[in-house]
Amino acid sequence: MSMFDLTGKTALVTGAKRGIGRGMAEALAAAGADIIGVSATLAPGSDVEQAVTAMGRRFTAHAVDFSDRAAVRAFADAMAKTAPDILINNAGTIKRAPAAEHPTAGGAKTAERGSGKIIFTASLLTFQGGITVPGYAASKGGIGQLTKALANEWAEKGVNVNAIAPGYIATDNTQALQDDPARSRAILERIPAGRWGTPADFGGPAVFLASDAARYVHGEILTVDGGWMGR
């Protein structure tokens, strides 16, 4: 099992405060990694920090609003010299509204170093169009192509770039769907596993893609969806 050991590695996890991001941060810590946690309102002493430090790992908290481009650029500049071993690009949100109502509007250091793992959080909407979430669908479609494009450029430099595409997961982002009896029933009827996913379901996939076990996996979009895409 040594190929799954992340001891001595540092993982930067965006959206680490809750949901899928927290699940991945805790799993990476359990595998041995220290965590740099980033979320919009992540304060010292958060639940995820307590969980990580209880495992004997270091946790560094950063509060960054990823809807603020200036703040993101400033954070990226601050992290430029750090070059974590593992980068989990997970932070995001969903705006639910018809298309007409929607407004318009790092990893280079890792490549230079010649090693590292970059994992994006994609979505079922990387492959499908969805309903009333056009901005989210467009961005997640872009995440899929970005994953492949960066893998094409950086695989030869020793960097693995992959993505995890969650199915329907019981988090704050999907609360509106969970609370809609008709939509929730229709969703569950299509999932072969017969249940909504949980953040804990992403621990194994995240550790796998962040570990030496996935050293020959490049440009992959791993669906973690209870079988949704196969139905």
C-alpha cells in the first residue's frame, strides 16, 4: 500500500471548508499529507482543521473569495513560491436561473519543478447540459477540456493532471434539488446505487489520483456518480 502513502506531501485544497472539498482534504490528511485549506470564510480552528490536526498533520488556513479575481490573483502570487505537491481545484458554486438571467461576465510552478498532482473538480455537467445552470455547465465543460489540455502539456514534465466528476452529492450546493420531491425522486431513480453521494465518497478517488498509484494516469475525468453516467 506504500504507493498510496502521501507522507511528506503538501496538498492545497480549495473549497476545503465543507462538502466534497472537506472530504478530500481529510482523506489526503489520513493518507499522510499536510493540508493548505482555502475557502471564502475559512477561519483558524475550523472543523476541517480540527479533523486534519487530530490526525497529526499540519493545517494552514487561508480565506480567499474565489469570486473575487483580484483576491485569487493575490493568493496565487503568494503561493507561487510554495508549489504544493498536490493541488485540488475544487472551489465553486452554482447559480440556478434560466440562461437569460445569467450575467456575463496555477500550476506553472509545479510544472517547472517536474513533479506533482493537479486534480480538478469537474461534474456530470462536464458531459451533460443540465437545467437552469448554463453558467455552471459551461464552466464545468471547460474544466474537462482544461484538464486534458494541461495533461497534454505537462505529462512529459512529470505532472499528473486529472479531474474528478461528482454525481449528485448531498451538499449545500444541491440542497434545492434535495428539497424538490419530484426532482429528487427522478434523480434517485436514475442512480443505480440508489442514493445521493456523500463527501466521504471522494476520499478514495482523491487519494488515488494524488498518489503514485496514478503515476500513469493523465487527462482522466473520473466519474464518481453511483453509476449515473452508465444508466
